[in-house]
Amino acid sequence: MGLLSNTVSICQFSVVGDMPTENFIEWAGRCLAGHAFQSIEGGSEEQSVGWVHLDDFEACDFEVPDAYARDHYLTFSLRRDRRRIPAGMLKAHMERAEQKFLTEHPGLQRVPKNKREELRDAVRGTLLSRTLPSPATFDAVWDTRNGRLTLATLNSQVIEMFENLFKTSFEGLRLVAVHPMSRAVSVVGEERRQALQQLNRAVNDTVLDQIKDNLWLGWDFLRWLVDRTLNSGAEYRVNQSGPALDGEGFVAYLNDRLVLTGGHEEGTQKITVAGPQDHFDEALAALDTGKDIAEGTLYLEKGEQQWKMTLKGELFQFGSYRCPAVKLEKDALTDRDSERLAVFFERMYVLEEGLQLFDSLLCAFLEERLADDWHPPLAETTPDA
């Protein structure tokens, strides 16, 4: 599902590097055009990757800014066309090719290794030329106000592909994942950052080490959320910038599904607790055995609006992120292009508002976590607690 859908899985990045101070929009268009998608439908290439328009995966012309620039947003999609040959089909055609070769060379009882590789390449090329490529697109929106890019996928291979193509396309720029510690730093006040840094267990600033050495942050946050959902109420106030007004009230709670993980001598154990959670009995019992909450279904509510997401605590990625519905008006009086643009901005508004509520919730947790009298919630619980 793309970014314009009401439900989407997303991860976020900071765009870092030196950007041109003049004619930035035109420069971005040239960068996208330089690595625009190239069709392989008439050939035998196995894969093609490139940029296309956000709302039209057949369009890859970036000469006109209206195609990719919408106010302070840059919008584009990664398109990947890939041919796949079923293993059984490749095996069957290889057997035929080898049998034909042996028939033509009666003195041989088996196909030599170098000839077999040659036959395999020929068979594979023939099959690829007969196979239509399957397209897939992954939407991205780059907010140039704060340098944050939102990508609509959680697939690690696609994320790596996107990062590499972005770095190649936009010379001098690169993407840095917004991981839990970096997100925490961005939401706390200046006076709290030194205390937060003292809890940072990473030995350097590399993203992988920042994630690996600070898994405690997501675990503590989700444990705190369970405790707040059970015992302390679920009401909070907006304290981060964004579409919602500062000080507005909202409700946040966990329900429906939790995933808990823990180390074991034979490997990592994973427990999934699904269904409405009245007392979190199974989750509390798992916490007592030393497991940590890796992800959970988080609800955010403000007035009559509701946001729902699967929060992946170890990376702060947002799976199945469902926002309040945004609908395209379809009637004879509505200009199609104007309505499409209006839907885009409304979609960005509700998506960013939900993330603003999440950041406000994270800030509320950090205010308690960084206090001198912090005590881990749900410590030494029992299912009857």
C-alpha cells in the first residue's frame, strides 16, 4: 500500500549532506531524471530500478516541477520491475538442454561443468525473454522543511536498495535512519539531552551500533506503555510541533497484539499475545521470565479521530499505520488534478499528526525515564497483579 492509502507501513530517515542553496527544486528534478526508471519489458534483463511519479508509476519525466514538488514536499517512488523464473521451470528446461547436448555428443556421459554453466545462462536468458516483469513501487515523501524522508516499506532489502539509489542520485546527500535514540534526542528538550546521552550505551555514532546497543529504549518504552495502559490512565498532551495544537489532549494505549522476545541457550524465543488485552496476563507472565516487549499495537485517539499502528520498538518503525480516512471526491464538478493535490496534503496532514502524537507520547515517557526517581514499571509482576 502506498503513502496515499489510509493504511501504510513506513520508516523514516534524515537527509544529511550539503544541498544546493539555489534552484534546489530544479536540481532535485535533474537528480531524479538522471536515474529515472527504464522499462525492460521488451528485453531480457532480470531487473530494473529507478524513480517514477508518486501517483503514476508509468510516468518518469521529472522536467516539470509539478510532477514531483508539492509545496515543501518532494514526492517520488522507487519502481522495481523484476522477472522471476520458477525453479521448477528452470530445472525442466535445463534437463532438456543437457539431454540435447548429450545426444549431439554421444561420446560424453555427462555435461562438462563449463558447458553446463553456459547452457544454464542460455536457458535462463531465453526464459527471461519470455517472462513479463512484475512491477512494484515504494513511495517516498521528503519534507524539505525538516529534512525528514518517509518511505512506505519495511522490507530491509528494499530499504537498502532505496538508500543506495538515493545516494547515487542526489550527489552529496545520504539517508540516516531515524532510530529510537535519534528520535528520542529530537523530542526531548535541550535541558534533557545530556541526561539522555548518559544513558546512550553505544560506543560510537554509527546507526547499527546506535540501534544494537540501545534496544533498551524501545523495550522500556513499550513496558512503560503497558503499565500506563493498565494502571495510570492513557491521557496525554501534545508537546511536539506539528498539525495538532500545543497542549491538545489525546489518548494512547496498547491493545490487540504484543510480541515479546528473550534470549535462550538455543536461540531467541518469541511469544505473540493476540486478542483484546483486558489485563495483559499472558504478557505480564512473559515479562516475569525476563522477556522484553519488541512490538505492540498502539492506538492514538484525539477527539473522534483514531490512529492505529504496529510499533516496532527496536527500530521505531510503524507497521500497518492506519490514519483517519481521506477520500477522493469524484463528481462532475470536481477538478481531478486539484482534488488529487488536496487529497495529498490532507493525507500528509493526518499522517504527520499521528506521528506528532507519537512523538509527544515518547517525550512523556522520556520525562519519566530521565527523572532521578525512575523505577522500571511492571517489575516482578505476576499474572494476578
